[in-house]
Amino acid sequence: MKAVILLLLGLLSAGPLAAFDWPVKKAVLSATFGENRGDHFHAGIDLAGGEQEVLPIAAGEVVFSFEEGEDPLPMPVGLGNFLVLQHQGGVRSIYGHLQKGSMDRSARKLDGSKPLGRVGETGYSVGKHLHLAIIDSEMRSLINPLLVLPPLKDRQAPVIREILLRPGGELQPLKNGALVMPGIAELLATLYDLREDVPFAWRLAPYRVSLYQDGREIASLLMDGLHERPAKNGAPELVLLQGNRSFREVYDAEWLYKLGEVRLLPGQTTLSLIAEDYAGNESSRELVLQVAQ
Amino acid sequence: MRRKRSRRHLALGFVLGLLYLLVFPVLSGREGFFKPAWARAIPGAQPLAPAGGAGRVSWFKAGRWFGYVRADGRLLYTAETLHGVALSDSGFINFAKVAENFVFQDPAGRFQFGIHAFGYPVLDDRGGRLYSISTNLNQLSRLDREGELAWSGEFFSPITSLALHEEECLVGLLDGTVKLIDVQGKIIQEFVPQSSRIPVILATAFSPDGRKLAVVSGIDPQRLTLLQRRGGSFAAEQVLELDSDFRRGLALRFTADGRFLAFEAADGLSLLDLGKRGSKRLALPGRLLALDSTSSGLLAVGSRDGEGLRLELLRPLGSPLYARQMAAGELFLRFDGTSLLIGLPSILLRVDYQEG
């Protein structure tokens, strides 16, 4: 299965190919994978679009479900009413915030055409939406659903609002031609994606962010998936599949990304930042910096 | 011929003996019964009891309401649940649907501390340990009263079960693994119960003394695994294949005396005698709703019976001591010694077990 997923991810980066179907007929993307959720990554996608039926992304078998007020889970459940399906090859899909009473709790196998519930707002939810997460049990990772669902049309490129340098403790906004001190400094950027089908500036996390220095890629962020890594204290933490970066290594504030360190040598250096969304729209910003002697 | 006659005499003696026992039952001198102590309307119009002073205080739930009550029935505090409430002996956190702060209040409702937090709160029974579980169920964190993070563990697979005992957390995951986490957040043991066609953890429990663990796992087949503490870790000592096919979390609890393991079965409640390794099935008319026990071996079981509820009080190996149908839709059961608090929407009752 690992090979299959890797192949899929490889093919997807080359062109549109879908392994699964959208779980709703009207899919309005209201949150993307990897977004900042205060102290953790958003480990799935959110689909708004009003109250509608939720379909399995593929035929599958019910592994687990939860209905508020009915089931004895010994903890509060932010996903609200949710259902988990197992598909072929150890892939599992999770459907959260389902409407109360909309799940058929007696169902065991779903063929992909019969709804599994309705979009609701149970649990930690503001407004009706579906939270969809996809797990690859064999790779022991969460995969970005947008990489295995049919592509969504979008012509709106991500927005790069600001690029900042943190030479010491303080953030310093960068402008083209800025004079900076030599040394190693952390580079950050405020950026987000927008979508043309959302009539207001609803911010989403972009898919890929790449940082180049004098034409050479020095850092990148790719919201491809999350897997566990043992942290220093022995507790596991989730890190991005590519780059092994944890939440605290990616986010400084809500839309402020920690991109990586740059080595600033006396003279002139050019930094280029490229942000890309899931439809392939790109935004870029180039800064020529003067590094003091 | 002689042997045949002696067999007849034996059989006759056995039947006569049974008849004697039926006609002249032996009085044990320990006939148990439950006696109603008091009932309170919730939220109630009566003034709340002043904080402090003597007397035990117990927390309760009654439909959408919760609170603290003294043994004599005086209410110390009542409030309506915002979205959920984490209750403990030393206080509670009543949290909103989209919670950004945890506000801990004592049993009289007085503010103790407030912290900025993500997710939903979980308190241990005594209230001395505060955890936060992320809304996507992938993260469990331990926090102190200042909101400082003691530790945080993130899992690729959502948490489907959680059990707490003193400083240890037992986390069951959707992927079929169980992780035992220590006070520093370190995973001190990770294990996968015997394999099933579909791995998943459905329920986990600590015994009252923390020496045993129980895990219900898997689909096709579903299994119960009992583990015993040996040194710093746990080793499986019994695995039972169950006849259930749950695709959801289920009730799993050691009785307070540590003698039995009670868990939801396909058509009722199973009681596993941990000493004798035998089991008993208590048929229930519908879904199990509430379950609690005492250290003296009493068990209270609430289940849904059509549109109503059924409450049964029993000793695990004995016949029911008390059974009653009720019309309410929600049920809360909690023993305080041998007194049982029964929470129903808008009413709280206490019944006392007595022997005489």
C-alpha cells in the first residue's frame, strides 16, 4: 500500500488523478490540510456548502462511529457525530460533525452510493460543515485528502502578504533593497490561499511554499501528510511527511509560517518565495537584500 | 438391586432436601433493600447550601443540568451544561461548544482558575489532573493550573478511548494500538491486542488499584484482553473472544471492589469474575446507559427500555435487589458509599442500600 500511495502522490504531482470521490455533491472548501489550529495541524479538510448528504469517498466498511448522547465515550468529542470507514489497502476515511440522527448505525458495509449521513454542526463546529480526514494505516500517516480527491477548479493564487526576518528575537519586515546584518537568520512569511468560489476573503493554507536563495532552494513546506515522530520527551508528535516539521516548527502565528534559516553573507543576496495552491496557481515574491559588511 | 435402592434413597433425600429449603428458607439475616432518602427538583427553587462546612459533597448530572449535592440532599451548586462538562470531586469545567478557555470552578461554583486552551477538557475523578483532547481527537495534552503544557502527545490515528489512573493515561486508538503514557508524557508501553480482521480499540479501563487493564478491541472477531501489571509494564493474562460486533465505543469498567469486569455485550451486560474467571450475562431490554458500582459489591445498571429506562440494582453474582422502569430519557448513576444518586432530567434522587 505504501508503494501505491507514493505512486498516487507522485502521479498527482504530475497531473490530476483521483483515487476517491468527493463526499458531498457541493464541495466548498472551507479549510485545508495542515492549517494552524492553535496547537496542532488541521489534520483533514473542511467542506461547507450547506446541509447535504455525505457519501463515502469509496466503498468501505464501518469501523467506528459515534453519536453524541448515545455512545459511552469517556471523553468529549470535538468531531461531534462521526463515522469511520475502512477501504481497501488499509485506508480509512473519517467524516465528522454529522447531523444528529443522520447516520444509519446498523450499516456495516457501504457501497459508495448510499449516504452515510448528512452534513451537520455537531461537536466543535461553527456552521454546518463536513470534516474529512484520510488515514493510511499501513503507512501510519494522515494523508492530505486534496491529493486523492478530484481537483477543484480555482484560479485564485495564494497571497504572500509579508516576508519577515528574525535575526535575533524580533521580527523585521523585509522590503526589496533592505539592508540586513550578516549572519544566520530565520525567515518567516505571512501568507494564505484564497478561493474564487468563496465570495469573501476566506483564508486557507496553501499546498506548497518554497524558498530560494540566489536561485537555490533552501527550504520548503509541503502539506502532503502527517506522520508520528517521537519527540524529545518520548511523547509522539505529528510532523509533515516531507521535511519532518512539527506544528511548532511550521507556525509562528496563525498565518505566519516559519520557512527556514538563511545564511546572510556580506554583499547582495536574492530571496525568492513561491506559494502554490492545490489547483497549481502560484504567487511569488522576490527580494534583493543588501547584507552589510 | 441393592445399589439401585441406595440410588433411589439418595435421589429422594436430595428432593426432600430441596423441598425443605423451599418451604423453610434459611434466613441469612442480611436481606438487602434500597430505601429512598430524598428527591430534589433540578435546578430547584430552594436556596443553595452555603459552601464549606461538614458533610460529603458529590457531583451529579441530571439531564442537561449538573451540580454538587450534600449527603443530606442540600444542593451546593447547579448549572446548565453549556456544551459539555468535565466533573470531578474538587471542581468542574463547564465548556462551550467552541471552547477557547477552560474555567475551573469549585463545587460551590467559585472561580478557581482559567486558562486559554484548545480542544475540550478532561479531568480525573479528583480534579487534580487536567487534560485537553484536541477536537480532531489526534492529540492529548496535560496542562497545569497556569495553562502551562506539561506534555502533549499527537497520534496519526484518532483517540477512540481514554482511561486515567493517577498519573497514567491509557489511550486507545482507531488503528488498534493502545499506549500507556506516564506523568512526563512518555509512552512507557505500546501494545496491539491479538489481531482481528479489522484492528480498532473500542474501550479501555484501569482497575481501581491500577494493577489491571482491560481492552476491548477489533472487529471480526471482537476481543477482550485483560492485562496484569508486572513491574513497570503490563502483560496479557487473559484473552476472550466476544460474540459482539460493536462498531462504536462501549462501556467497560472494573467494579469498585476490583472483583468483576463489567462490559457491554451483544444483548446486555457481561460480568467477568476476575477471581474465578467465570462470567455472567445480564440481559438488558436495550442499550446500556449508565453503570456504577460500590466497593462493597453493589452494581447499578441503567438501560434503555423502549421509550423509557430500566434501572436495576444487584450484586454481580446474586439476583436483582431492585428493578424499576422509568419514563425519563436520560439517566445518571453514581454511588457514594452505599448511597446511589440517580439523575434524571429535572430530578435528582438518592436511595440508600440497607441490610436488615
